[in-house]
Amino acid sequence: MDFDTELAARIKNKKAGEDIEPMVNSESYRKLYVMKLLTYRMREKLAYFYSRLIENSSSERSSVQDREKSQQFLANFLSSLHDFWSKNQTSRLAMADLFQELVEVQDSYRSADRSLHFNETIEKGLKFIESNQDPQRFYTTFNQSRSLLNRIAIDEAQRADPEFQEELKKTVFVNNKVFRQSTLMASTGSEGNTNGSDFPRGSWALTYDDGPHATYTPKILDMLKANGIKATFFWLAKLAPSYPAIVQRAQNEGHHLAVHSYSHSDLSKRSTDRNQEVTVATEIMEKSYGVSPQFFRCPYGSCIFNGKTEGSKEARRLISEKKMIHVLWNVDSNDWKSDTPDVIFKRTRDQINNLSRGIVLFHDIHERSFTASQKLVTETLKDKRMVKMDDVVREINGF
């Protein structure tokens, strides 16, 4: 049974007035979460590889030899992507998120560094994605195929990938049914962590990860301003200093700014430089924001979901030493999927309608995330009590 089917069944069977944390003990959600975690890692590696190839093949700071070598690697990489894309519709469905991320990497370089001169290989390299002229039919096919694809992906991962089994064993969910009565404060223990289930009843925090993005973050800020809603943005330290105008605008308009690591690495992994991802990132953001950040969100939620690993413990220690509270979520839009905005909206709405308080997770780096969260704001959240993380923590702590 896949995530959407199980969620719908739990909603249908709930008692009137009952709070539901539908995915806390869900085996299907555990498996899908692990698949999401592993998929994110692979996408992150490929996107990083692509960004370095763009930089090395385009920058005048690179030697002629380095540019030529990178251009050849880039041509081979794009050729492989094109071959995969051309196979069939299922191949395009499976890789849609990766291709979109590569397009965004390319656009980000174009807007952030005007000195880069893209060659013909880069300019034409991802044009094949635009050959899909019928996006509605594309997403209809995706929606019809998703349950089957989920089951196939989980089954294959369990059979063929030992890492899947290891991650599944380590995946631990927060007990959302226990509403904390104590103070929230920087700590490696429970008081240093929140997922929104300890909020005052009826209170909701809208959060966005992974930005800022040159195009979508301003659109989200426009939408929030039009609807009178404040949000909390968990941004990456490798990006925020490049967008001082967006940072300043978010602050001027009353939103709260937090930290989401330096480069979105999995902090539970032994190979990750956690000092760079937590300590250095926080110091960079303090300069960019002009104030000390109060909140940190580990990429993939790995500091909790994989909380028993030494890497996660070390990450939580560093977060605590920087006097920050770690923030998770209890409403996951899953907007990283290549769903239509309407599917994302309905999934998120259904979770909210069956809870009494919480933290909603979106990302400000996708067009679909902007569209889905706009619909959620105008149709679901407009009548809710909306809070920023700093305000609700002060309320919980009684000052």
C-alpha cells in the first residue's frame, strides 16, 4: 500500500474530532522515506557533478586545458542523459526531478555569475527536456503509474541495495503523539527539537527549505505578502550570501530566516564535513542575516531519522553549541516529487485537516512548490492561526 492510499484510508477511518498523525507508525511511509533519502543523495551528487562541469568548462578562471577536458566530460554526461530520456515515458518519469534540478543548477549559474560564457554544449544540452509538449498528459501518466512505480522501487531496493536495508533499520520517527509541556531550548535532547506537535492547539508554521532561489523565492514572497502570512525559511549557506536583496526583502517583510546547512549534505554520514555544514554554515548565515540564527533543520531530517548514528549525534551537538533548536515537520508536502501542484496541494491539505497544529514543509526551489503552497495558503491556511518559529517558541516558553 503506498503513501497516498494509506493516508486516505487513515483519514476515512478517523473518529470525529480526533487528532491523527497518520504516518508515524506507517511501514509504507518508512520505506518511501528511505527511498526519498537515497534518491536525494544521488540527485545531489549528480547536480554537484553537473555544476562543477559547468563552472570548469565555462569560467575564464579555468585553464584552456581544464575547460576542454570539462567540456568533453559535459558532452558525454549530457549525451547519457539524453539517451535515458529518449528510452520511454517511464524513463522520463523516473528522472524528471533530476532533470529539473539540473535545469535549475544551470539557471542559477546563469543568474549568479554573469562572467560565465556557456558554450553550445551547455546551451543545447538540456533542450531535449522541452520536447515534452504535453505536460498535463505527462503528469496524468505519472499519477496513474505512481503506485506501481513506488512498489517496484521499494521491492527492487530491498532486493538489490544493502544501503536501503541499513537505512531502513536506522530510520526512527519522532513520537508525534506526545505533546511536550516543557521549554524549547538549544539542546541535544528532546527540548532541543520540535516537529510542531508541541505547538499551541490551532497553530501552524509554514516553512520553506533549500533556497533562496532567484526566481521562485521572490514569487513565494509576493504570494505571502498578498495573503498577509509570515513564513520561516531554512536556507543554504552556499546560496544565501549570493542573494542579499532577497535576504533583505524577507527580513523587511517580517519572515524568519534559519539555517539548512551549507550544501544540503546528509549530516548522518561519516564522510560529511559536519563542521562546515553546521558551524561554518551558521557563521556565514549570521553575517548574511545580520543576526544569530535561532533554528536549524538537518537536510533529509537525518539528525532525527538517523538519530542513533555517531554522525547525527555530532551534528546535533554542533547545532546545540551554536545555540539553535532543531526543527522538523509533521506535515510533509512531498513537493520534491514530480507531481502536479494540485496533487501536492491535496496531499498537504489532507494532512493538515487531520491534525490540530504543526509545521508544514515546502521547498522554495520549484515552480510546483510555489503553485501548490499558494493554493494551500488561499484555500486552507487563510483561516488558520499562522506563526513563525521564533514567535511560537517564545509562546511555548512563556516569554
